[in-house]
Amino acid sequence: MTTSKKILFTIIAVLAVGFLIPERIKIPVVGASKNDWNHKSFWFEPWGTSGVHKGIDIFGKLGSGVASTTDGVVIFTGHIPKGGNVIVVFGPKWRFHYFAHLNTVNTSMFSLVGSGDLIGTVGDSGNAKGKPPHLHYSIVRLIPVPWAIDGSTQGYKKAMFIDPSSYLRA
């Protein structure tokens, strides 16, 4: 087998393994149920300077625990203007799980987290200041799926985003 074929085989094998790792899905706000978010808020517009809402807001008491929705590696913790205190977990199926508006961040970059592990607390940081405490939760694909694109505002971005509501109901 040539070197280029070995490299291609390795890439395909790594991609396949990423899709085969099971997801152990949990609702991220401790004590929350499927009634604690609006199931129609994903891709809702108009939504501030973002245009559309590319996630869901799960409401809870200030300081309530936020748990990882899946197993993965924390690839970012920090503060950004819109999201406030945020955490990004890279998990199975080549997906990024974005947790924003946190009050506290209780993990660090490159930490391994399991589904249900506490990683932060519900807050109102970033552009959620002055609004009821909540967790903004988004799921972003590393590998786009063009068939998800539609004619809605910014519909081309749906190739990258997954509706967390349907993900958490699975």
C-alpha cells in the first residue's frame, strides 16, 4: 500500500471511529426538564445582532449546576462578548457543544468530561446581563451536512448547527 493510500485509510478510519463513539445525552441544567426551554426557539428570528437564535436557552436558578451533555474534551473556556462565560466541549460524532452565559466555569481546557459531569453554573453573563438566568446551549457539527440547508434566514448555516431540542429529546 502506498503512503498516500495509508494516510487516506487512516483519515477514513479516524472519522469512522468518531461517528461510532456513542453519545450519552443529558439535559445540561441540573434539575431541568424538557419544559424548561422553548422548543421553537432554535433558529428563531429576529434575534439581536446574531439575526437568528442558533441554540436554545434553558432557564434555571442562578448558580444551578450545568453538566456536560456528552462525553468529550473541553477545548475552550473563557469569556466572549455575546456569550459571556463559555465552555466548548468537543464530543462524539465530531460535534462541538457550546455552553454560554455561565455564572461560573468549573472546568479547564483539555479536561476530559463525562456526560453529566458538572462543568459550570447557570448565569446571565455576556449579552444575557439583566435577563433571567439561563444556559444558552448550541451544538455545532465539525463536518457540515449540506442537506440541512434551507431557505430561512442564514439557512446555509444549518449545515453546521443541530437543533438542541431534538438532540435532548432523543
